[in-house]
Amino acid sequence: MPKTKVEIEQDPEKPVEVHVLAESIVNISESFKRLNRGLSRDAILRLVQSKSGVSMKDIRAVVDGLEELESWAVKRK
């Protein structure tokens, strides 16, 4: 899957530090991994679709992104 360059716009009066953004991304990624240990991928997809009405194609795209989020966005030292 090709990488997409994302620009983050911040309030110049209240900028969010890079390490806070990186920590948030890691937390989201780890939370999703814990969810995957408790439920199958299919169960997650069906649950989200039944509660949201969003197309399965779009849900799959988001789930795929969550699975790869940390590796795409955070470089560990």
C-alpha cells in the first residue's frame, strides 16, 4: 500500500508537541492490537458495520490503516 504524506494543521497558539502525537499513535495502535486479540477481524468488521451503517469496503480500509498505523507514522529509536 503506498504511503500518503499527511500534513497536520495545529493551532499556532497551542501547538501539540511531536512526542505527544507519536505517543497517541502508539496508544491507538496498541489498543487496536488488544482488540484484535479479543475479537476476530471478521467480528470487528461486522460489529462496526452493524453499528455504523458504513460500507464494508470503507471499514476494511480503516481497519487496514489501524493495523499499520504505528509502522507508517512512528520511527522508534
